Amino acid sequence: MNLRKWMTMFGLSIILGGVASLITGLIMLLGDSSFRVVKTEDWLFNIAMMFLAGLSLGAFAHMGFFAYMMVNYIARSIFRRPYLWVALQGFLAVFVLIEIVYWTYDSEFHPAVFWAVPLALAAVSTAVAWRKVYETTSGAWVPTLFFMIAGTTVEALPGFQSGNASSLVFTLIPLFVCNGYHILRLHHILDRSKDGKRNAPAAAAEAR
């Protein structure tokens, strides 16, 4: 990881956040004409604010990803047995899903939110983890699930605190998209994908 790769990753993260927020906001606007990011009837200004909010979410997701990388580095030096850190991440991922149910049950949110959000988050996080494992190794299952579930939830705390389902969805989806991009892009940057490992001997032979 060098500065150029970091800046490229950051730039793509904020662009993805902006696009994801814009698409999410427009879909929500079509379904509910009263949906607003800011309190104004100017729909063009609202669309612009959707995109700008997404840029901020993309930057926030980028900081959250590198915060996780730092925590992961420290934890791996603390836990002498790697499986303990993996087990802890698995436990925390399940705990966060239960916490989401606790936060949203019998709250200002729509009654369906308390089961729909954790189930949807678990399902799409599993899909990202499967892709990560397909491109790397089976050891990526739990860390990816932990980051996609716990990391996204922590970053989306303002949405959970809002008590408004529209605000939660508008916050959660762009953050998830950006986090998925980060976790699936990392091994390509570090050249630790299965394809990279397969091609390494051939590349070395050609170099000779």
C-alpha cells in the first residue's frame, strides 16, 4: 500500500458513496415524494445534496476501513493464537445483529425494521464474504462478515439514532457499498488474490 494506491482507493470510495447515495435517494424519492435530504421543495437542490451527502459517507467509510485495519493489526499482535481473534470477530458480528434488533424494536422505526434490517445486512454481508473467499482464502469468511456487519453498523449509528427508516436506509446503503468496495479491493492492492498467487510462478518463470 503506497500513497498513490491509497489516494485512488479514497477517490473511488467517495465517488461510489456519492453515486450510491444518489441512486438510493432517487429511488426513495420515487417511492415517497415527501422524502427530503434538506427541507426545501427544490428537487434539483435535494438531488445535489444527496450526492454531496454520499461523498461524505464515502469518506467516512474510507476512514472506518483503515480504522478496522489498524484494530486488526493490533489485535493480531495481542492474540497469540489467531483463531481467538477470528472467534471474537464472529461473536461481535452476531452481537451487533442482536443489538440492531434491540435498538429498533418497539422504537420510532416502522415495526418491520427490527427484523428486516439485520436479516438484510446479514444476507448481503454473506454475499460479500463469499466473494471475498472465492477470490482469496476460506480464512476471510469471518473477518469479512465482521467488517461488513459491525463496521457498517458503527458507521451508520446516526441513521439508527434518527428513528426514521428513510434516513437509516439512505445512510446504510452507501456505507455498505463503500465498505464492500474496500474489502473486495484490498487483496488486489496487496496482490493476495488467488489469481495473483496462481500467476506468480508463471510471472517468475517469464522473468527468468
